[in-house]
Amino acid sequence: MEIERQFLVDIIPALPDTFDSILQGYVSLFPEIRIRSVRPAEGPEKFYLTVKRGEGLMRNEWETEISSREFSHLVECLEKGTWFIEKRRYRLPLADGHVAEYHRHSGHLKGFDYVEVEFGSEEEAKAFEPPYWFGREVTEDPRFSYGKLAREDGTCLAKLILARPPKPWTPDDVETIEMGGFSELSRPLNQMAQMVSTASDEQAESSASSASSEPSEQTEQADGMDPLTEDSAQPEQSTQSDAQEAPVTSDAEKAERNGDRESTR
């Protein structure tokens, strides 16, 4: 049983000088039957025949070492429409004790690098926290398998995987990163994006606060002016009323005036 998680690479880490040179091809895609030549930095070249079933985190795997002659014979039996995969495999110790295998390709997959980590159990795999330089995970991406990437259209498929994830990325995909070892560095790009996002949010809140306060100030000002206007209008109305009522004379005054006129006569 093989239990491993695969990730694309966001940032290329510092790579050691030692690596394994690997050449692998597929005698069959269904089921997946693989042949592989491994030339380590030190020691003799070795050859393997591997059968895999399933996909995703856990896969059934059977592997045996074969001779160079058997390998050469199987090279002539590769699945039609597939190419050899050429790559370098770097082993990078991680802070938590796991070992990341960084795969750098040449040939038709040049530029499509990925990293994988193998685990002893499913629980251990799910508890793993990837270091800062790991990119998007492709463990459960049904498009991602070397059997598919070995096809003649593997380059197009690799570009599609890089450009279009199978589901939209969400902020919930960001995991807590444990520092130490290769994880000592922080995520500068993500931190910068977070800072920009925070600044934008604060600016938006400030603008919203200013916008909401302006109408209230105008309302208060308007509310303060209306009573004054009404009060100032009242005296004007009363003055006009008094002016209109001033010429009016009472009956007693009229009688007194008439009496004065008669006595004068």
C-alpha cells in the first residue's frame, strides 16, 4: 500500500547537489504497469517493474527489481501514444521528520515540477502540515497521475492542471504552517496579500463610516435650522397682524369723538 500526498510547487526551494536521475515509462495504463530506471548520485543504476491500482491518497502498489536486460525488453513494449518521463528526484528533509521528494522534469514535461511526501498511515498523512514552499495539492485531482502525464498530450494536461484547479480555491485552504527546517521562512507573498487586504478593508470601513456620518450631520444641521426659521417667521406674522389691527377704533372712542365734535360746534 502506498500512502502519499502530492503538491505543485509555488517556490523552488534550495536543492541539494545530489539527486536520482529517473527514466520511467508505461507498459500499460489500465492497469498501470510502470518500468523505471533509477541512477542515484552514488551506486549502480537499478531497474524496477511496478504495478499500481487506484488513485488519490492511498493506492495499491506492487514493485520488484528487474535486470537491465528485462528493462530494455520492456522498453520496446511501451503503451502506444505514451512517452518516457525524464526527471530528477531530490530528497529534502522537512522539520517534522518527513522527507519531501521534489521532482524536476525534463523532456515533454519540462517546467512541470511537483513534490510528494510518503506516510506510514492515513492519519499521519492527514495530519501533515506542508511547508511554505508547497503549492496547491493535487493528491485527489483525478487528472494528476504519471500514467496520464506520460501520454503524448501530457504537456497540455500539465498546463491545464497548473492553470485550472478542479475546484475554486478558497481562503479555507490555507493551513497553519509550522516553522522549522525548510519551513523556517515565512510566506512573503501571502503575508503581503494579507496586508493589502487588511489595508483595503480598513480603508473601506473608513469610507463607509465617513459616508454614513455625513448625512447625519446634514440632517442635524437641517433639523437645527428648521425651528429657528419657524420661530423667526412667527414674529413677522404677529407684527403684520398688529399693524392691521391698529386702525380699528372701539365704540367708546367713537362716541367720545362725536361728543367733542358737537361741543365744538
